[in-house]
Amino acid sequence: LPTHFVLPSGDAIPAIALGEFHLILHLHLPSPSSHNRTWQASKGEVGNAVKVALQSGYRHIDGAWIYRNEEEVGAAIKESGVPREELWLTSKLWNTFHAPEDIEPKLDETLRRLQTSYLDLYLIHWPIAFFPDEPQKIDYDLTNNPYPTWKKLEELVDKGKIRNIGVSNFNIRRLRNLTDNGLRYKPVINQVELNYFNPQPELVKWSKENGILLEAYSPLGSNKQVGESLNIPEVKGIAKQLGITPAQVLISWQAQRGTVVLPKSVTPSRIEENLQVFRLPTKLYEKLETAATSHKPQRVGDPSKAWGIDIFEDEV
Ligand code: A2P
């Protein structure tokens, strides 16, 4: 299986990353106090997961400003002693900061917290812009025309603060809407939910044809559906046949589909397990692909209702 994918910049992005815990709560933007409490509960866990991951051989950490743990991640990386140039660090621009003048200060905050001078990849976290002072109020101008945001990101590439830029949670229409502007640097990555329940075969095909690499978040169905996904008969059958675990079957299948895979775990043994991927024999790969794409797709995470905007537009 590919251990890396090469981007137009020539940079090689490791195929498996440690995904980080972003409690689904952030999608509903609770009051600041409850937000803090939630994060305190997981304090230390993410830093520890990062340390275990780096010791196990991971070189790719997928984070975001909104996860509110970049300081902890930065400290864990520093403690690991892994040289910066061996690492692939991704972060994401939060919805509240799409206005061009807000982007660089927020990026600088991320860089400072991660204790680095550049990111390997910076993504627009959602195709939705909020007004800065009213966190859940949608700025339709910047949402419908993301070009000013993108232009600023291009400048930050020129400045050397970001090596590659991309998007997250964009459907095909929203990507076309962005790229129709004749960009200097095209989005090279789209990070989206991809798993057995929501395998998005059309998006996978279109992205391949259009030179955009997909990254799969919630590849095991997230904490909400991981139990169910490890119990899928086809997955269990293939695991037994190959002598690997159901999680390894699901992660391997997705890497074999040609996507970067971002499994999340705070459990050391699982963190190690998730990095071991195996090429599935063609017949078994096709069996799983057919099973995954023949049921009604079901998205595990969708803040459309919470935010009052149809983000995925039925995948148009
Ligand atoms: P935990 O962090 O307690 O180890 P996803 O990557 O799809 O978002 O799924 C994350 C969920 O899957 C978490 O609840 C995580 O639990 C669990 N998980 C991650 N890796 C494995 C694994 N190899 N086996 C079983 N559960 C796993």
C-alpha cells in the first residue's frame, strides 16, 4: 500500500495520520464555560496520544485550531525529539476567521502553539464563514465567495508559513465555486468524512479525476459508530481471513482507495494497530467496496442543523 501520496508541490504526505479528538460538541458551540470543562476532561490525553504515535512511527498529525489542544500537541512533539522536517503537520482555519485580515494572526497563533515556523498543510475547516463577533451567524458573502479567503492563504504560502493549502468538508459544487476563480494555487486536499457508512464513491472518483487528494476523517465511524463498524460481517470475515483486526481492514481499504486516512485513538495499543495497513487481495477489496457502496449512505457528523445551513447539499 502507498505509504505516502505526492502532492503537486512535490511534498510527500504520509498516508496514515493520527487524527485528533474534536469533541462533536464544538459543532454546537456551547457556552465558553461548558466548552472549557469538556476540554479539561481530555487534557493530557491528546498529548499522550501524540507521543505514543510518534514513538510508534507516525509522522503525520492532523489537528485544528478549534480542537483547542495545539499547545499540548506542540509540547508533545517537542518532547518526542522527532525533527520537524520528518513531520507532517496539518491545521485548519476556523469558520470565524475567514475574513482575510483575521487569517494570518490565527495562523500565527497555531504556529506558536505548535512551536513551529510553518505548517505542511493548512485547510479551510468548513465551507462556512461565521461573523467574528457572532460566532454562529453566517457571513453569506464570504461563504458564497470564498475567493478572498483563499487569496490570503496563497499569500501565506508565498511567505513560507504554509507549504500546501486545501479545504475540508467541501462538496463538488463548493469546490468548483472556489476553483472557478483561476487560483494561483489550487486546493490539493479535501478532508471529508469517509467510512463504511458514508463512502462517497462519486466524490472519490471526481477528486481523482480532478487531482485533489481526499483525506478520510472518522474512518472507523467515529466514537459514535466504531462499535457497529468493527462488527460489519464483511469486515469481520476479511479480518479473520487475513489474520488482522477489523480496524486494520477498514483503514487498509481506505488507503487502498487512494485516500489519506486519519484514525483517532487515545489508546496506545490501538494507535499502534492503526498504523499497520495491508494491501487487501483484489477480490476482498472489491467485496468490501461493494458492501460499503450498496447501502443508503449515512453521514456520522453533520452540523447543518446546528448551523442552519445545508452544508453538503445532498452531495450535489
Ligand atoms: P479510543 O480513542 O478509546 O481508542 P474515528 O477514527 O472513526 O473517528 O473513530 C474513533 C473511535 O474509534 C474512538 O472511539 C476510538 O477509541 C476508536 N478506535 C480507534 N482505533 C480503534 C481500534 N483499532 N479498535 C477499536 N476501536 C478503535
